[in-house]
Amino acid sequence: MQLLTKMGLVILLSSMSSLFVQGQDLNLKWDYGKTYDGKDDLGLQLTLLNKSDNTLKLNDYALWFSSMYPINEGNFGAYTIHNRNGNLYSIDFHNQSVAPQDSLLISYQSPYPIAHTSLIPNGFYLQHHKDHKDVIEIGDPTITPLKLSKAEQQQFLSALYEKNAARSGDANQLILPTPMSIKEGRGTLTLSGSVGYYIDVAFNFEMNMFQEFAAQLGQLSFTEAQQNAAKVRVLFDKTLGEEEYKLSISSTGVEIKAGKPSGAFYAIQSVKSLMTADQLNSIGNVNLPYLEVHDKPRYEYRGLMIDIARNFKDKKVILKYLDLMAMYKINKLHLHFIDDEGWRLEIPTLPELTDIGSVRSPYFQDGQSLQPAYGSGTAVTNGHYLSKADFQEILKYAAARYITVIPEIETPGHARAAIKAMEARYNRLMAQGKQKEAEEFLLYEAEDKSVYSSAQYWNDNVMNPALPSVYRFLDVVITEIQQMYTEAGLQLETISLGGDEVPSGSWEDSPKIKELMVKEGFTSVYEVWPYYIARIQEICAAKGLQMAGWEEIGMVNKGNGMVVNEELAHKNMLLDVWNNVIGGGQEDLAYKLANAGYKTVFASCANYYLDMVWDKDFREPGLKWASITDLYQSFALLPESFFSNMKYTEAGSKLEDSYIAGKVRLTEKGKSNLVGLKAALWQETVLTADRMDYMLLPRLYALAERAWRPAHAWENDFKFDKKAFDKTYTAFINKVGKQELPKLQQLAGGFQYRLPSVGVKQQGDKLLANVEYPGFVIHYTTDGSEPNSNSLVFPKEGIKLRKGNKVKLATVSTDHRVGRVSEYINE
């Protein structure tokens, strides 16, 4: 007899089984090895605790889990560690038992140091070797963080204090993002009670945004009035272009001029930016400074990429972020629908893409789901995709806010979810004797013996460009997505087909590829890549679409690594260029591609990959392969003069001037091809919507500011002014911390944004403290307890230290959330 259950319920097994415990009786602890130094000895350990009164016999079970970083495989005497593809691992035990109330120590090694909490293995479960339905959830381990010495901790907190102090000041920014031209006047317009408004007939059918804005200001009563009598006037000016507007605030009221509805919309966002959180929450009169604004964006493309493939985020989350993007004039939402770990958009013609490709489960061995990833463990992720109706609702919601949704179908690499879904379709139809139908959309070649390992350690995630079925598949998927736009009353203009990180070794031992090479006269497997890019670009062009993709679609390997492919530069392609890791050798890649003639969006991983960790504190979530990225690092990107302030960033300061001088600069031709900026949130470590808020905010404000406001005069390799830069940063963080972050508590149900950390410095017998960005109160304790909103408020002048004091400090938001705790011990 056998009963399958979730965690905490009794598992009843046949008399042949050797495991007699309950799920809640098993716990795991994760810790560093006894001699771990983060450099040479990378020993780590797991401790499996048996809290039951029965002996735990593990012979018939494997312990499965996910690990962001690779783990050394092999036979280690009492157990064997296997990589089961991607980031999924299992441990087989050799005659191992754990006595009641006892534990089993599992030692292992990773080739890379575990510096942050997101790198800890997760999603543990036990699974029977033969009966895969026999699964016991354990979950995530208890984590023992790496302990810093008192001196190390004080050094870190003191350095943070000095960094915070250097970035503080009284400068302030009126509007975020900063307008092209702004002239402040003397005086304040006060709106209260009944407010008359007038909207030119040119905008009658597209002024829902004004009605929503007016509804938000519940303390005011808006009534329609004649133009001369209205306090708020929206006027048509045919001389103003797309997204351009003029805004005047004076004693006569608020006057907006625009030539297009988008311009009027952005003018309203600027008015909202002038207001306090209380005013937008219908508290008190609306007081607006006198000013004159003439505004239009620096870049037409101001984007945010959200990866919903790795860890799904539903329609509600996406709609919420569309509201946020609109408020800060970010106008392109790039949705990363597909990756190795999930397909997240319904394609009715190919239901397996979501029936199989959106589902992760521990029962994946039956071919009806994908394997667990990123800690999903025993969870069966049914329904983790956007239905056609969901997607069309998103499209309409975005369009109403002047946001274009750009879908991405990642190919030919990062395609495992699609490959496995179409493999399941193939197997189903072959079982029915329908070979022709089965092969119609097959994406892999069974006889391909090529050996490779992708960036996420997959060995089976690349489509085969020699198969006609690959192009039929893409044609169908693109056609259905295009129809979704049409049915929503919109037009799909750009679609991304990915193109990044095809691993070395792909296609090298494929019979079909060898046939293709003979047919096309190729002398190297590297020539398959531009062949594939040309083929899929033709599919897009035939449908009237611009093909976008990651930088590799504009590159080619001629035997010594990827370089710019000049031969495709004339094609109508849009490149998202991310690879500029400082010190990695490709810092100038975006410039090389733009100079060559490719329309380029700068998605700088060194500044705008917002899944990167904030700083070196172990508790901070995220990865760090591209950068350690706090708000200052995000703000530091000067898109057309990337090298001008590099030596002032943490990573850039380590580079020789000669190294920086040797990099390619942007030409005038290149400037005309640099069409925009994009921030990206990859979600391998972002498991929840709250964590998504934490990773994006406040860093997303830096993208909004840099993509909209015009270039400063000192954004130049030869004219860079560090003092002027720091002053603009001070004004920016004052605006963000004091005015913009508080508004998020009323927007779209609220956002769980990151609270600033506290820097601490001892000066004589006093302890001083400050924050990374202003607008937040520091609370503290001296009795070892955790600070909260009821704890003492830290005074500006500091506190007197006594011997033995253990001071814990943290910022606390108005909704009582507590930021990262800083601890200072005075022994």
C-alpha cells in the first residue's frame, strides 16, 4: 500500500520499503566547511537531521535538490553526487542509515565561493529510486551564514558609512525623470476644492489617463470648464512630436501642451512627480511650484526586460509593473517567455508548450513535465503560464499607458522547455502511428551526439538549425503571437528571437548539420550560426516584423571567438547588447555593434542587470557574475561615454588607464544607432513577487532617469566632472528616497521595495549612523534584540557607546517593514 502526500503528512509505504519517517521529521542544515576560506578551500556541508523515533534508512532513496553553482560530482565513499542536468543534483547513499534523533553529515565542494544567500542549494526532497511517485518533501535548508570577525564587520560598516556620507547633500531634483528643459519660477499654485479642467477636442478619446489622475486626487473635485476659466488645461499643439510636451504651472493654473496623446500622458506623470505621497493619497491641498517645462525623451526606447520563464510571475504582477513603468516614462516591456526552465505563453496550436513546458515537477522522468529548477522541489507548477486572454489583457493595458510589449521567444539556445514539449508531442503522435505529424515540429535530432554545456549547465537545450521543422515551429509561434496582437486591436512590430549563449560544441557531431554544411558549402560549423540568423530574420521580414535579439545575432565566430558580423548590419534587426562586464574584455561591444550599423539597445549588465547583488553582505539576494550593483552603480552608466567615469566605480577602479584608453568609443554614426537603454531582471533567484520588488526598486529609477533626461555636458571622456556627477546623484537619491519611494505604497497595491542599509562609524566614544538613501528613520537597540518600529529612534548626533554594547540598527518604513540589520559590537 502507498499513499502520496505533501510535507508533514505520514508516508505509508509497502513492507519492502526501508524509510519509515514523516516529512516534518526531516530537516536540513547548510553550513560552510570547517576550514572554508572562500578562496582555496571551498568545502561545504549539509547536515540531514532525523528528528523521528525511527531509523532512517536511505538505501532506496536519493536526495534531490537545486544548486545555482555547480557541485563537484563523484563517489565520496558513503554517497555519490550526480549532476542530473542543469542545476538539478541528486545524492545516492551507500548503505546509509540515520539513527533516531541523529544526523548525517554530507560534505561537498563547489568550484566557486558561496558569497550570498541566493547561492545556497534549495528545494530538497527524497525520491525512491524505482517508484518515482514516492517523494518526501524536505524543502530549503536552515542556513548558517559565513561569520565575519568583529574587525571585518566594523570595517564593512565604516566603509558603508563613508560611502553614504560622500553621497549625501541638500541638492534636490524636482521631477523624475529630469525634463529636457526646466525653469523654476517664484511661487506656488495651490489647488483645493473644486478645480475646473479643459481638454482640447483633439484628445477627447484618449484622455482616460487624466480621468484616472483626477480620480486619484480625491481631495479635489474636478469639473469641466471653458478654456479661459479652467485651472487645468490640456491643449493641442501640432508642432510637438511623439512623447513631447510643454508644461506650465503659474498663478493661472496648470497648462499642458502636446501634439500626441503620449506627450499629454507624460506631462501628467511630470505633474504627479511634483506631488508628495500624501497629496497623491488624497491628503491636503495640492501645492505645485511655478515652472516652465519643455520635454521630450533622450531615447525612444526605454525598456525593462522581465524574465518570467525561470520563475513565473502572473498577469497581476505584470499589470502592476506596467503602472510603475508608465509613471516613470519607461515605454518598452520586453517579456522573456521561454527559457530552458519554462515556456510561459499559451500557443493554442501547440498545447504541449504549456501542458508540458510550463510544468516543473519531481515526476519529470515520465516525460510529462520539466525537471525541478531553482528550488521548485516537489512543487508541481501547473498553470504557470499566461493564457492567450491574459496576454491580450496585458497588451491592452500596456497600450493604454503608451507601453509597447516586445515578446521574446528564445532560440536556438536556452530552448529546452520548447524542445522537451515538442519531444512529448512527437512521442504521443508516434505512439498513434502518425510519424509525419510527429516530426512536423521536432526541434532536436536524436542522432546528434554533440557534447556541450550551456551557461546554466544544460546539455540538451539547443535547437538544431538543420531541421526544417525548427523553422515551421517558429513560423507557427510567431504567427499566433502576431494574431494575438491583431485580435487585441494592436500591431506587433518587433519580436525577439533571442540568440544568446549557444554553447561551444553545439551541432559539431550532428549528422543533419553535416548534411547542411555540404549542401551550403560551409567549411566550418561556425557558418551555421549566421545561416540560422538569416533564416529566422527572413521569417520575421516576411511577416512585416523587425527581428530583435541579443547581441550574438549581430556577431559571428570566425574561429577565434565572436566578433561583429558586418554582413548582416544592413538587415532590419535590433540588438540588445548586455555583455560589458568591467574587466571582461567586451566593455565596448555595444559601441562596436552600433558603429557597424546595427540598431542597438544598451542593456548594460554592469549597471542594469538588476538580479545582481546590491553589495557584499551575505544576506543580500542575487548573483554577482556581472557586477555588484547598488543604486550608485546603476546611476553611473553614461550610455554614450561608458568609460568616462568607469574608474570611479568599484570594478572599474581596478583597471589600468591604458586598458580603458584602448577601448572603442562611439562614433557619430554609432550614436545615431544607439536607440535606447534597457534594464533586465533575470529571475533565477527571484522566487516571489516581493523579491522582484526588492531587486528592481529603487534601482529601476536609475534606468528611468538615464534613458529620458538629456545628456549632461560632462558626459564625455575628456570633460567628465566627478563633483558635478556626484551632485546630480545626491539630487537623484533625495528625490527617490524622500518623495518617490513613499508613493509606491499607494500605487498598484504597493511594492516591497528595498529599504536602505545603515552605515555605522565609531568616532571617539560616539557611534554615528547614516543611510544609503534618505527618507527613512533609523531605529536601534542595545540589548541584542532586533530593531523594529517600536525601537528607539537613532538621533542625528549619534549615541554614546559603552563597553559591551551590542548595537543593532535598521531603517524602518512607514508600513513597519524593517531593512537589513547592521550590528556593531563595542567590546
